[in-house]
Amino acid sequence: MINYKLINELYNSLSKQNKEWIDQSIDKIVQAKEKGGNIVVVTGSGPNIHEGVTTLIAELINKGIVDGVTTSSAVVAHEMAGALEKVHRVDGRKLGIPQEKLPIDNLVEASILPEEDAKMIKEEFDYDEDYIARILAEEGNTIIKAAGNLAYPLGLRTERLAREAEALAKANGVPLEYVVGQGADRMTMLGAAAANNKELLVTVPQLVGGGSVGLAIGDSISITERSMRIAKMLGKADIIIESAVALTQEIHDGPFELYTGHGIWPDHEGYYTYSLANKTIIRIDLDPNLELAWRKQRESNIVQEAIAKGLPKTKLTGVPFRMEMSGFARLPGSIPIIEDIGKIWPIIALKVAERLGISLDFISYPQGTEEGQKMREWIVENVRPVNRKKMYAAFKK
């Protein structure tokens, strides 16, 4: 059941300006979809997983609203492990692990696996059940967190599976994201993209952050092929939604993009290129400096002038620039929404779906709400790790 009252309360709690920008964004998305256009989402890492946004995006892919995704290697790693999982965390020193082998907080984690997942992983490798029992017996904290990473055995299994997927990817001439998508849950972006023949790709700046998963993704296809695939995805997009993402060079400084990027010489040399000039770019970001840069550009063209004259943007504008701010601010179709993605995504998703006559079976909520906590429990219980057998079976046809 969707809590319409809560989502209306989230909308009503927003500033007047954010309401205007959200309404404008919804209008643009609906108009694009009614004309058969494409929506591409560009996600960052942590908050998108924790707030249930990646699960919501999977739902929007399954419902035909989202047509492509770029993301981080960390998100791929988490989704390979099921997005969110429940773990027990204890001080590793109590287990006799040397402190120099431990992370800064000295904690180690055991995955609290459903019986079905435990059996599946046990068939793949003989993980140490005694070690898990020792962790679970120690006093510590049981929490829900992004799946995989340091948790044993799910984190180790994910990294090993990524290397297997890399070999499959190279043998079949496809990105690793496509390979693992074949065995991924349909309520992950990986699984939804694979099931609906949509593309999901990790951007080059976000290859780091997913441990060995990121390395395997980076090694699966060349950087040039990855950048070209992303360029073609963005080139087809009418709307690009940036969701809590810091590194967006492929969009605002892309090697095959003409308006704010480096596409002039590839275009001269006969490569595929595209332009952001007539696209709508919606950026959901908590940094108020994004709005400040956006406003300064519209009031005085100061950002473009600084670039044209080779002057430092930060000194000239008084805004501490991140790279993507200047590209975003200069785009005529850019819309900044300065707010928490956990609040914004359910509002946009529900209102867009209603106007398109689409019924959603899943909606996300801010994790700080009671509904958000229930949502996170639902993801833990229902969104499963990549099924290795299904992944391999897809390439035996």
C-alpha cells in the first residue's frame, strides 16, 4: 500500500522554490514519455541505496518510465549482494584478528542470511560457518546496511562472483553490468535493466569505490567503449536525472558531448557525438552552492565568462565549485532541486506514474520515517543476491 498522505506531506514540507522545480520536472518527464521519449537516471552511491532510491528506479524501469541508468561500481556491488542486508557487527580484536588487518573502527561483520541464500552460497564455496557463529555470539550491533562490502560471506562472494562475471563479459563482448544483470533480482536496477533490455553502465569516474567489483567492471570493456556506450545512452535521452552523484564528467565534460564537453575533435574525426543543448537535466543535490552557481550564471553569465577568459570560477563567483557545477549551471535546460533524494524521489515517481496512468507496486520513503524503516526491512527480506546459476545459464543459449 502506498502512503499517499505521507508523500503529500513530504511535498507540502518543501520550499516554494523546490515545489516549483519539482512541478516543472514532473511536467517535463510526463511530456517526454507521452511523446515516446527517453528518461535516463544518473545515480551516485550510498544515499541512493540506503533511501531505497535504487529499488524505486528498478520499479520505474520495470514500469517503462526509466529507459537507462548510469551508476557507480559501489551500487553494482551492493545490488549484486541484494541492495540491503542485515548484519551483525563486532570488534574484530575480540576474535583475535590483528588490529593492523582491521578497518578504522575495528569492526567485522557477519551476514545474517536467509536459509535459501545461505544454501545457495554454500554450494558455490565452503565458507567458514564457525567464523560466522563466533561473530554472531559476540556482543555487538545488528543493523541494516548496504549489502556486501565487509560482511562475510556476502562481501567475499560478491567480489569472487565479479571476477567470474568479468571472464563471461570478455568472452561475450559485453559489459560486466549486463552479465550480472542476467542473474540479478528484478527489483535491483541491474536485474530490471537486463529484464527490460535497457542499458545500465558504471561511469568511468565511479569505477573506484566498489572494491574488486569496480576493477572487474573496469576490466570488462575498454574505457573508450564504456564512454561511447554512455554517450549513446545520453544522446538518446530527453531527460537526464542526476541523483545524489558527485562525479559526472561523462555528462558535463564528456569526451563525445559537444555543448559543455570535449566532443569537437571526436566529431571532426568522424566519431558519434551528441549535444546537451536541448535536453532537460534535473539534478537532485543537497549542496546549496549548486543553486548559487546556477543563479549566478542566469543573472550575469559569469560562469561562462570565467571559462571563456580562462579565469578561476571560484575566485570570480565566490562559489566553491565542484567540476560538474559549471557544466550544469551553463545548460539552458537544467533544473536544480536542492533537497534530500529520500524526499524527492517518491514525490516525483508517484506523481509521474499517476499522470501516465501507471500503477506502482513499490515506492520508496525517507529512511528516517516509520515507512522508510519498513521499506528497508522489505528490501532485506525480498530483494535477493545475484543468482550465479541463472547468470551462467543466460550465456549457454
